[in-house]
Amino acid sequence: MATTSLLTDHYELTMLQAALGSGAAHRKCTFEVFTRRLPAGRRYGVLAGTGRFLEGLKEFRFTDEELSFLSRRKIVNSETLKFLESFEFSGTVRGYAEGEIFFPHSPVLQIEASFAEACILETYLLSILNYDSAIASAASRMSAAAGTRPCIEMGSRRAHERAAVSAARAAVIAGFSATSNLEAGRRYDLATLGTSAHAFTLLHDSEREAFEAQLRSLGARTTLLVDTYNVDNAVRLAVELAGEELGGVRLDSGDLVESARRVRELLDELGNTNTKITVTSDLDEYAIASLAAAPVDAYGVGTKLVTGSGAPTSAMVYKVVERENSAGDMQPVAKASSGKASIGGAKRAARKLNSFGIATAELLGTEHNPAELEGTRDLMVEYVRGGQLLDDAFVGAEAVRAAAARHSASLAELPEAARRLSEGDPVIPTEFI
């Protein structure tokens, strides 16, 4: 992996330079990542990107190439360049488990380090968590609307090439079963799927020739795209060529509810009761919900997923909540700006559960740890101590599998109202103790 240190904003380094000059740069601080509110109408959010951040943290360093750029542009002075030359994160990282549900003010990630070390991570950290969590939050709503029917991530062509890989990872964490993106499959050991597009059918002199070519190459269990010309004719042709072994057909246009019903009837009449129907075409959670009564077996989701389905960011912020004062004591600090006030002090977090194991509140505390209360589940995990990753399972493919399991368990813990797509307040309140 290339260095990640310049995936940041200019002002992170000018703050560092000024703090080095004042002597405050080495004061111990705690920064927290949280969101003040969920996107309008959303009932919960899903944390994703923690593993990616931890992977990138190992590469957050300044080589001769980065230092030369900063020097040549006169972005920072020689003292700051000297500091960056030997930069290596040596602090602590803790927070929610990746895949966990979050609510307003949930301290999803905490960085405990000197101001100098913590400050310059801000942009890189937020760019990952804001995007990945937005995609995971949208994916969770979609997979919940789909119920037991699988959702496949197919949005690579609607996103930046690097964001496409991140979106695939986040979608699988939040309940999607596979992705079309091969790099995501390689990097995170995700299941990948894909057969053909309309261009493949149009390439051949007839739909028959196109289907024959695909069946020869991929076998009868493949999925044939049947809406290039006439859907009924294509379904009959597909069954004629592949027989009862035909794996599936895909619909990508028109009235998907009516088309799916017609195709199911036709397949059953022809004896292909086991042939699956996959629908695509600009789906979101509302479209998926509208197809619940239709005879659909799987959903392929693209544009709406990789753009957060109307909420392309999680609005997470990164704020210092305590810092070492001139006497060497840790002191809570908070921003008081109108509409952007924060709450001082490093938080501990737990989820309050009723006797049935259903969540009733998000509990946050500064002086007291809510996880010590009866009937709660501790939400905080320590990832890095003294700059060292505590478990390799926090990164790579294993992290994705663990995050997917955590998401499934956390979603099951929420009240049934969490699955409603109608607008409403967060499904449980955030309470400070």
C-alpha cells in the first residue's frame, strides 16, 4: 500500500506547525469521531471503515517524496519537516466494533495521543468513516428490506475506482452477499458474481447466438439477461436452449414487479420452477420493499447504494474532547458554537437491553462507565495500543467477516421499528449518565 499521509488537508499541517511552535503539540489529547445527528429520517447508522483506517494507519508516514513536496511548496517550516521525518503513530485507538449500529453522539472511534499525532489523522480518518458508514447504512436498509433474498453490490461503474472497492466492502459488512467488483473480491475475499450485459447480446447476430455462446462458455447454471428485445421470447428461448437446468434470468428494465410476475408464470409453465429471477435497474431500499410481494429471488443494486441512497456522507466529525493542560492534568474541553456544540470528556459507551435482549437506549458516560451497569452490552473495543495493532483480525478479510457478523447481531438487537423505511427519529435514544 502506498503512503497515506498526504490524503489530508493543508490545515492539518499548519495546525501542527503552530502547535510545535507554541510547545503544545506534545500535550496528550483524546479526539472522538461522532455524528451529531443521523441523516433525515434515518433510524440508525452502521459503522464501517474501521478496518480500512487501521490498514492505512500503518502506512501513515512521510517518506522523502512527501517531505520534498512539503518543502518545495513551503507548506511547513523546517522544524515541522523534521518532526514529520520520523513520524510514527504511537497512541491508542479504540471505538465501536466495525459493523456496529450507531446513533447521534456515539463515540464510534477515539484517538488518544499527543495533539501532533492525533491532529494530522483527522482528514484521512473522516474521509474513510464518513463514506464507508454512509454506504453500510444504506446497504443495511436495503438488505433489511430484502429479507431473506440476497442483495448483490453492482455499483462500481457509478463510483470512483477506489471508492468502488470501499463500497463493496461496506455493503458486504451490512448484509450484501456478493459484489461485482473483482478487486474487492481479491482484497477482502468477498464473493464475486457477474454474467453478461446487453452489449454481449447486441454483439451477436441474434439473441439465440448470444445465449448459445454464454451457455457454451458458462454452462446451464448461468443467468441470462432477457430484456434486450422481447422478454417473453427471450425466456422461451432461454428455456429451449438450457432446459430445466437454467440457473437464472435477469430483468433490468421496465415495470419490474409486473415483469417478474409474468416471467415467473412463464418459467413455471415451461417447467423451470427452479430457475431464479434477479432484478436490477437503479434499485434502492424503497424499490426493494415494493418488490417484496413479487416473485424475485435476488436484487442487484448499484447507483443508489454507492451514493448512500440519498445520504452520501454520515456527517461524522472529529473533535478534541479532553487535553492535557499546562499543569499536566487531563481536562475535558468542548466546542460551544451554536448548532455545533460538543460534549467534553472521553466517553465510554454501552447499549442498554431489556429482559428480551432488545436495545432500549444508547448509554454514554465520561465519569462513569455505563458498561458496568446491569443489563448493558459494552460497545468499546481497543484496536491499537502504543501504536501497535492488537490483533491482525482487525484488518483484512477477517475483519470484514467479523464486521458482517457484528452487524447482523446488532441489527437483530434493535426494536422492530428500526426496519421501517418511513421517516422517524432514531430507534433508541442516546442518554448521558
